[in-house]
Amino acid sequence: MSAANTSSLTPGFFILNGVPGLEAAHIWISLPFCFMYIIAVVGNCGLIYLISHEEALHRPMYYFLALLSFTDVTLCTTTVPNMLCILWFNLKKIDFNACLAQMFFVHMLTGMESGVLMLMALDRYVAICYPLRYTTILTNPVIAKAGFATFLRGTMLIIPFTFLTKRLPYCRDNFIPHTYCDHMSVAKVSCGKVKINAIYGLLAALLIGGFDIFCISVSYTMILQAVVSLSSVAARHKAFSTCTSHICAIVITYVPAFFTFFTHRFGEQNIPHHIHIIVANLYLLLPPTMNPIVYGVKTKQIREVVIKFLFGERLFT
């Protein structure tokens, strides 16, 4: 580090070390990540295209799905190309401000992803509990305002991460044992006190993830009550089957998220660091990869449109 950087205690750049302890296997580790990224980009862009062009998919549920797909493909694009450069070409240097920008977008977009899943749970609640008023409650302006509010919430709660991290002194080294700039991974490189960062990180997680999980839980509790009260077994099955794709998306998103969050704060001494890094990358890649597959397989309307498109029939009517 230069004398100027040392005096200001702000590094000009960081070195992202990839997956510490598995440097010899970087190429092999990169292959499934690259494959998943290709599936995520193609699948989510395909979903956005189909939803925007197929009139049968112009419904609130699919508008939220398009928003989720946009969030997912943007999220993995903020990290995977740079990660592949690290694993393939050993290009580990990242500018300090670029690192802060990547950190902001990673956390803002993961918060937005959680918020969209919460909106989709509310969508299922309205569709099942108030089917006759579904389209009048969830109008296009309401959907647009809900999406913007989710984006605004994530932005306002994550902006302090950049200032809290930038204020820290970096007087030791500038090596980050990770494949991308994560808030606590960057903060722990500092020689200053990171207690405020840890506390605010926990607070932001509760305000975003905790609130969203609470709303999802309440929505599905009321959905379950409504479904159980139906007299017909076929009606109960049909009503609950519309939620299976969303439940799968929730599990795929929140399981690795919880693992990453809690190991960062409580379990780093008990879990090998390379396992933590790999799961942290899966946390950003698994939902974007699996969501298009899950919704494409389990949602009848999307499946029919995809089949019609693949077999050369007219996509537009």
C-alpha cells in the first residue's frame, strides 16, 4: 500500500482472494457457477420476455414474477462475471469504490428479492382469499407502487452500509477472503472497531428479512385457513397448487441466506471458511438459477406458453 493510502488509512484497492484453501481447484469450482449463471441469465430473461409479450401472462402474479426475474438476473450479474475473472484469470484486484458499489448492489438486490417474495405471498393471499376482487385490488398502479416501495426500502436501508464501511480505517492489509465484496467481509479487513457495522447489519436484516418472513408467514397462515375451509378436495388441491412454486422459491432463497447470515456472525470458528464462501455464492446464484425452472415446470400457463414458443407456434395472438 502506498504512503498516501497509509496516511489516509483508505486503500486504493482490495484483493479478492476467491475461495481460500481451494486455490488449486478454482477452475473446477468455477465451472458449475458459470453453468448456473448461464441458466440464470437465459431463464430469467426468457421469463421477462414471455411475460411482457404474452397477453395471457398479463396478470399480477406474473408481473411480480417478472420483477423477481429482473432482480435475480441483476443480482447475479453484479458478482458472477467478476468472480469468474478471479477464478479463471487470477484478476483479483478491485478498486475500493468499486468494491463499495458492488457491496451496495449485492445487499440492496438481495433485500429487494426478499421483498418481492413477500409481495408474491400477498398476491397469493389476495388471489385465494378474495378471488372475485383479485384484479381490482392488485391493479397495475398498485403493483408498480409496491415494486417501487420495495426498491426504495432496500436502497434506504443499505446506503448506510457504504458510509459505515468507508469510515473504517484500513491499516493492516487489503486482502478479502471472498469472491465478492460483502459488507462484513470488507469490514473485518479493517483495523478499526466494526461493532456498529455488525449491529446495523443485524438491524437491516431484521427490518428487511424479518419483516418479510413475518408477512409471508401471516399470508400463508391465512391462505391455509381459507384452503382448509373449502368443502371440495379438488378445490383445496387447486387452490394450494398455485402456491407450490412460490413456496419452493422461498425455500431456495432463505435457506442459504440464513446459513450465510448466521455463520458470518456466530459460526465462523466451527465451519471451514471455504464452505462459507461457496454457500455465500450459492446464496446469490441458486435462486436466480432455480426460480425460472421451478415456475416453468410448476406453473401451467408459463409451461403452455413455453411449449407453444418452442414448437414454433405463434407466440402472439
